[in-house]
Amino acid sequence: MSYDIIGDIHGQYDKLVALLTKLGYRETMGTWRHPDRTAIFVGDLIDGKGNHVATVDLVRSMVDAGAARAVMGNHEFNAIAWATEKPGHPGKYLRCHGDANKQTQHKAFLDEVAHPPRYAEIIDWFRTLPLWLDLGGIRVIHACWNEEHMAMLQPQLGPGTTLTEALIVSSNTKDNPEFEAVEVLCKGVEVELPDGITFRDKHDKERDTIRVRWWESHPITYRDAALAPAAIVEQLPYDRVPTECPLRPYSGPPVFVGHYWLTSRPAPLAPNIACVDYSAGAGGALVAYRWQGEDELRAEHFEST
């Protein structure tokens, strides 16, 4: 099987159509198809300025037709939590409805899907998305392939590594092991920066932790470990990451992730690790990797708008 792994779209419908066209997909029998390839979406279909409903409808039609597969991103996970009431607390939701959450990330999507039946339908479809795909030759997850967390979640998952209602609640409750596990799988591994060191993220929020290259071994500096755009990496110290930080060497088949808003020229992060998120939602290109069975990933297999 040959796959085209497509990065975070964030409502950029026009970029998605342009990329699919460039990859040789055509609109036939009600959806976009390729004669001998399958698309895989790494999540984060929504949030940001764009056309969210059209994006979700296109991806969903491909998945329903067997022309594509998709995993859950942290933005789909957050959307489910926003829409789900806390058990026993009517009017309270798993994700706080405060202005900070709404204005910085979720407002454009909510404004576009204000019609209740349509909104509920989209959220219900998000619930069907698996947390990860293990397809033998490749693995796909939104942010981090961590087998310890996956093994802990596995007995609680629904069919096809989907979230059950109980797991949606427990993974949105801090101090639960399920919370930490889903945070790592969907948002990556974070480490604390040395005292007094902070940076501003893409939402201008000051942060004192940084997402890291979870597959690396020690010793490694914060600059080497950071999985972030170059402008953020340049703000980090050259101190070594403490040895107790949760980095795990990875030696399995190729893993494809999104999530990290990279801005450099698309290239593998390691011989068996590739990120396909190059900030399409912030003016960057929508990127895909065309996998053709190789064990060692190649820069020339990336395509972009």
C-alpha cells in the first residue's frame, strides 16, 4: 500500500484542494480519490482562519469512501471536550468555555458551525477518529508515539483505538494517568526550561516548558531537543536537558506526526520520523509525505502547496 500522509490543515480548504490535485487525486464518485494511493490525515482539521466545514466534509467523505484515513489531533480532542458536559455538573463542560480558550483557538470553528444539528454531527464524527494508526510499515499519530502510554490506554479504548465516553472524561481530568497519556500522544512531550527562561508561543502566551524531540537519547541540549519553529529555538539556552526528562529512543518503523508548526524546509526529523505540519494554518505550506514502502525516509518524498 502507498500512502500520502497530509499535515495539519486548520481549515485551509483551498490549500487542501490544491495539495490533493498536485498529488494526483481527483474528484470522482462524490469524493477525492487516487487510483492507487490512500491519503492519511494526521489531525487538526479545524481551528484557525479558514473554511472548517468544507474541510471536515472533504476529509470525512474521503474517509467514508475508503480513499483516506485520519487520526485525532489535539484540536479535535479539544472540540469534543468543549462540547461535552461534565458528568453531574449541568452547564459545565470538560473544556472551560472561558474567553482564553475560545478567542485564541476555537472561535472561528464555533462561529462557522453555530447551527446545533450540524455542530453535533461534526463532533460525533470527531469521536470516531482513532488516536493512532499502526499499519505495519508505518505508524501515524498526531504528536508522539509513546508505547507506555498507549499500553496503559489500550484496555480502555473503543474499537479501532477510539476514545470511549468514560475515557473522554478521564483524559480531561488532571491528575488522572489518562490525562497525561492523551496529552503526550496528542500534544507531545514537554520539559521544563531552566529557572527564569521563558518564551512567547504563537498565541503570544509566555511559556516555561518546551516540546521536545521525544525519540532522542541523552545527553542533549534544550536547543537540540526542542521541536519548535526556529524563532523559538533561538530563544532557548544551550544547557543540557536533565537526564530524568522523558525522552525515549525509538527504533521502530517510520512514524508520521503533525502538531509542531514547523517552518523550515520539509525534511525527515530522523531516518524513521517525519513531521508533516509546516504551519499551513499560519500562512505556511500544507505538506504531505509520499510513502512508497521505504524504511528510511527521504526529503525528496515531501510535497507541498
